[in-house]
Amino acid sequence: MRMVLQRVSRASVAVDGDVIGAIDQGFMVLLGVCESDTEEIADKMVDKLCRLRIFEDENGKTNRSLADVGGALLVVSQFTLYADCSQGNRPGFLGAGSPEFANRMYEYVLKRCGQYVEKVEHGRFGADMKVELENDGPFTLVLDSDTLVKKKK
């Protein structure tokens, strides 16, 4: 599982011109799922995501979490996070989870995020989405279960 998160002042996602998810302060998260992901891996990734302390405290140090600042999440599915660009110029996506599996894991992650954060907005799995955001910092991190969670092979 891969997550690219950006600390944002605001973010939104639209489908067919209609905004279907929007937040103010929080994280905009692109979520990629691979076939070897599990609910246990998702639990650990969500825990890390929601407990990250990357908002400034009264001393200007990045020491506050989403909960500390009343932040929200906007989570958008992004299978292209598993693109393989090692051969030629056209990316391959065999590393991404199958649509059915990835959608199930996406829904699971959304549910788990709701246990940490009051407001969890999201995109529409498999849709052509337009994402807008105002990056705060900018502050962008990549969370990868291959480095955060040891997978059983």
C-alpha cells in the first residue's frame, strides 16, 4: 500500500464537474493498493497516517497531529502509484491491485480513517477525477507499506 499525502489548507475532488469531496485544513491523500495488501497492513498504514505530527505547534515545530488541529482527510484512489516505468516509456500497472480488490481495500481504509478523524471525504473509485488543493508548506510525504510494514511473502 502506498500513500502520498500533502498537508493542505484546502482540497477538493470533482467528478463530471460536481465536487464530491472537500476539506479545509488536513491531508489530501492519494492511495494506491497492491494485491499483497491486507487489512492488517491497511490498519498499520492508517494508524501511521492519522497519527503523523506534521502541523506546527505554538513554537513553530511540526508536533501536532490531525486530531490536535481538528484536521480532515480527503482520500483519493490512485492505482498509478504502482506504475512500473522501468521498461520503455509507457508505464505498466501490473503491480496495482485488481479493481475489485483495490476498491474493497479503499473502502476499508476510508472506514478505518473515520475511527481517527471526524471528517473523511473521498473521491469515487475508478472515476475520472479532478483534484484541487492548496498545499500548506509545501509538506508532502510518501508512506509505503514495504518500508513501514514488513509483509509476509
